[in-house]
Amino acid sequence: MNAAKQTLPEDAAHVLIVDDDDRIRNLLKRYLTENGFRTSVAKNAKEARALMASVDFDILILDVMMPGETGFDLTKSVRAASNVPILLLTARGLPEDRIEGLEMGADDYLSKPFEPRELLLRVNALLRRAAPKSIEKREVKFGGCTFSLGRGELRKAGELIRLTSGEAALLKILAQNPREPISREALAEQTAQGMERSVDVQVTRLRKKIEEDPRAPIYLQTVRGVGYVLMTD
């Protein structure tokens, strides 16, 4: 199918691709357009910011190793103001790089070279987590917090607490199984983080948002030798 002539539905998800490599940028644009996405591209963080100032994107795909402002830098800046899902791409596949990206607020991480189909699956998974189609009305409460399973929203003392889609996915799994320990391995598999260490990073970030003293957690507890448990009211 000729992507240039493809008619996309009005509710098609809009992806912003940011990569300084013309070949990869154009390849991703063509592939995602052919698979039903609206796409915009930018070759650096400056162009990306200009686009984001006027368009609300459904997901961002960011290259890490860009000249000037890196993908890590852009991720951290975007996350300070937005919950939009972020997928990082990089030629550096070391675990430390993946963890750094998650600490900056990214939701997923894909090393180059990659199969386009894998990227498509990850994009769709992030979008499902960010905007679930079937809205659950159930809420769970712990301390002064209320978490909506359907909306993936956390409120503390009535105020909305910003969560990344990765944090919301992790909290949802724990909230669906209150007071039941879930292994780090199972959490890694079910949240598409892929690494148990990545789950630990997300838990650390969540504790800072939930607990009065993150170093002595009351609600998001560690179960030694097993994993984590959410102690609901």
C-alpha cells in the first residue's frame, strides 16, 4: 500500500518519531503509517519541541544518541509536564542504559538493530496501557491514596499524582491483587519492562509518590525473596 495515499481514521494514534538518522526516521514513518498510525518526524529535540507545542501526540519514539540534547534529556523534560508514553531507541544495549532511560521517565526501551514488527508490538502495548478501551470503575485505597484501575489515575489527598504509563501499569497489577505478593519476574513480564531491575526502578519511583517515607514503605512493600505487595485499606 502506498502510505502517501492511505486514508487513516480520524482516531488513529499520532506518533512523533525523533531520530537524527534520516534512514531510520523515514523507515519508521513509512512502516507505522502503513500500519494505521498518523506520524510526524523530527531530526532533533528542538524540532520535536516545536511540534509538541502545537500537537498532542499519543506516543513518542525517541532516539537516545542525538547531537545536542539527547533522548534521555528530552525524556526527562517531557515527563516533567506530560504522561505521554515514551519509547526509547538506542544502539547502546547495556542494562545501565535501559535503567537510566527508565529513571528519566521512559516507558519502554528498544535496542538497535530491531525488527519493525517488535517495535509495532511495543507501541501498541504502550498505547493500550495508556488508554484502556474497557473502563473499570473499581478503585483501591491505601492511606491517603486512591487508585482508579480503569483510568490508571492516582490521587493523594484528592490531588492527581502524575504517573508514567509504566508506573500506572505496575500499580494496576499490584492493585488488582491487593495484599498478595507478586514476584519481580511476573511483574517484569506483565508490564513489558523485561528486566526485574527495571521493576525495581519503577517501584522506587512509585514509593516517592505514594509513601510518606519512601525508605520505610508502608503500602508498597518488599516481600523478601518474592517480590512486592500493595497493602490496601
